[in-house]
Amino acid sequence: MIIQCITGGSFLTNCYIIADEESKEGIIIDPGAQLSEVLEEIKNLDLKIDKIVNTHAHIDHASGVQEAKDALGAKFYLHPKEKPVLDILPESALRFPEFSGVEVPEIDEFVEQGDIVEIGKYKAEVLHVPGHTWGSICLVIDGHIISGDTLFAGSVGRVDLTGGTSMEELVGSINRKLMVYPPESKVYPGHGPVTTIEIEKRSNPFLGGGTILF
Ligand SMILES: [Zn+2]
Ligand SMILES: [Zn+2]
């Protein structure tokens, strides 16, 4: 399996390219300000991208979706509860001028808990993990977890941005939906470096790990 991470924009947001190394069929996850580099990498790897799947619709993860749809002819997948967050992209762009001119893309397919997104011979399972936003999802492909802004290395997502619910719901989602995977499962967050379920279980202070020294 091909997993490429391209980071970009002032929020240092990670866009992932995931593909079947044989058939070259693939998807991209969360295209934002780094889209031109993502498109170049897709060309270099000679991939056929037919799906754009978003973990959620905050502007740093979704500003490149319309342009990606146009460039790749790919369908856009989002959780239905995330549509209100997507719909206010132009308002969000007023606060973050680097995204000015952003367009609200049309959603082609809704994805919900338990749905399967095909990536060539691989299958990505959709987990609904409300907390960071109403309709945040994670994708699990062959023991690799794409965690969006739900779980980071040593931290968790904020709940005070558009669509955010509560820390209780966020931590509950992580414990019920993510921490059940084998310890060696790799976690690929929307910002920052790759981690594993085991490392987060042991040391993530938001999940009861680590030692509080005061
Ligand atoms: Zn976010
Ligand atoms: Zn983010």
C-alpha cells in the first residue's frame, strides 16, 4: 500500500494520498493549501485517484476539495453531519485570508459509521468519531488509522471550533472507536507526526496516559 503525507498551509495540515501499489487506484484525504504538491505527487506516482474523502470539513482540510475534484474528476465523500461545517467555508475564509476564494464543493457520496471505501484491493472502514466536529470520521485501512483532527501524537483535537461538541464526547469516541485497535496500529493525524495506538495509550495525557507532575 502507498501512503504519502503532504503537509502544507500555515496550519501545517496533512493531506494523505493512499493507493494500491499494483492497480495504482487511490484516494486522497483532506486536500487543502498543499493541493498543487499533492497533484504533482499523484502525477509522479502515476496514480488514478477516483475519491476525495474528508475526515472533516474545517477549511485547512477542505479548501482544496473543489480544485481537486476539477483536476482529478474524483467524487467527494463526507459524513452527512459535517455538511453544515462545509457550507460555511466562505465565512471561514473571511477569517483566514490564505483561503480566500474557496468554493463549497458538492458532496457526491455520504459516508457513515461502518461504510467501506474501496482503494483498489484495499478496503477503508469508516468510523464516525464525533467530538472535534459533529461529522468527523477516521478511516482504517489494513491496520493504518487516518485520524483527522480527532487524535494527534500526544494530544487530541480542539472542541471549541466550528462543529465541535465536547471533550467528553471526543475522548469517548477515541476510547470506543480507536483504542480498540491493536497496539501496533499506526495513527496518521491531520497535523503532526505519525504515532501508534500503544504510544497514545501509554502517554497521551488527554486519554489518562502519562504522569501529571504537579
Ligand atoms: Zn479540524
Ligand atoms: Zn486541522
